[in-house]
Amino acid sequence: MSIDKAVKELEKEQFWVVSYKFEKYSIIGVYDKDETNNLGPYQNMTYFIIDENSKKALVIDPGVRGKRGYLVKKILGIKDPTATVSHYHVDHWIGYGPYKNNRIYTSQFCIDVLTGKEEEGIVKVFKDGRLNWGHTRQVPQRVLDDLADELPLNPKLFWPISKLKNDFGVEFYELPGQTQGSVYGCMEADGKKILFANDLLIEGNGQLFIEIHYDFPPEGEVIRNHILALKPIFGLSVKTGDKELRGLLKKIANPDVLLLGHGPFDIKRNRDKAVTLILETEFGNNLVSKHTR
């Protein structure tokens, strides 16, 4: 089945699909709209980078749970897919089942949390029936049941992202993000720079916001790190004495296509709104830090 036909078939099965076609590869974003199966307000978008000729694929953040995840894989017709997980929130890995016989790559910190190696990691991140202490939205009970069955995950599922070799020219970097151990993917296609940037920004109900979480580091540090990653993406200058970090931030700067964890972000249309949000968040954090020293 061609990519175009697969997209139409997925849409018939209650998936929201976004599609980018390049000379060598296609990128397909899939979001489960089935309210009897999805993660409610937490449902993510899973991205598939596909070679239409060989059907080889790289999967970023498998988040379609249950049998519908297998349905997506079948409709796309992908073979030997390798999966990556950008961070440890459940919406970015709960659909790992169709890919568990292949390697799943993520950061070592993410591996430690999901497999229970990180001290108190599982309890701390999934406390009180919520995805994370920083969330106020309730996770559907079916997802909590999944977590009870799945966690801690088997360490044999995972490989460090630093060991990933892929056929699509995607380079992965571990950088500050919504959580510690966040992973970014960056690639070039037809002269365009494409960035997979996890949940750095969230769009919902016509609003744009930064959803920051305080699982492990102090609150002020988390906010500073989050802003540090956002700034170069939107062409804002970054001040850091860490030369290695500065070099990595340059690699994710000024993408042409920005693919976030819950859907694509229209940079041209919404850049000013994002920049205002970033600068206001930074100002507020600096103000709080100044008066709490």
C-alpha cells in the first residue's frame, strides 16, 4: 500500500494524520482519536519516518496503545521498525508493544526511570493517578491499569540513544526538555531542517503553553533548562558557559519543520506567540529567583 493510501486508511480508522513527503522519505504523524482507547487529554502524536520503497521505518514516541497500535503498523506496512522514546511520560512509550521485538532507544535517565533503577522513579513520576506531579489533568483509568500492568518495564527492551544508527540521517541529542533525559531528533530532507522536539511546547484549545515538570531537579532549574532549549529553536540568543551544550543547542536551532510531541507546530504562523511566551516565562522565573534567594 502506498503512503497516500495508508494515510486515507488510517483516517478511516479514526486517526488524525499529518503527512510530509520528501524525495527519499515520508514522515507520517499519527494521533489516536478513538476516545474509548486513547489517552484522553494526554494523547500524543507518534511519528513514523518511512522509506516507501524498502518500508524500513524509524518510529518516534510510540503512543498508540493496545491493538490500535498494531493496526497502525499493519496499515503503514513498515518492516523491522526501530523505535525511540523522547522522554519517560507514559504517552510517549505506552504503544511500544508492536516494536518490542526490535530495539527501543532512549536516554539512560529515561531507561532508569522506566525500569525502576532511578530511586523512587516510578512512584515519583506516576503518583496519585496522574502522569506526573506537574500535571493537573487526570489520566484515564484504562491508562492507569496499563501502567499497573507494565511498570517497571523490562530493561532488555531498551538501548541507549547514543548507540542508535539509522538509515534516515536522524541525529539524536540529549538536551534539557520537559523532563530530565529528554531526547531530540534532527534531520535534513530536501534542504529542510526537521526537528522532533518532544513536549517543549504544548498546543491545546487554541492556546500555546509551556508545561514544565518538577520531578527531579529544583523548580527554578527546570524552568531555566526548558527555556534554554526553546530559545535557539526560535532564533533567540542563548547564554551558557557550557561549550558542549552550546554546540548541541546550535544543532537544533532554527528548524524549518518543528514536530512536537502532540502535533506539528507552524513556526511561520506562530513564531511571535512562542517568542512572547518564552520571554515572559523567563522573566517570571528570573523575578521569582531574585526574590527567593
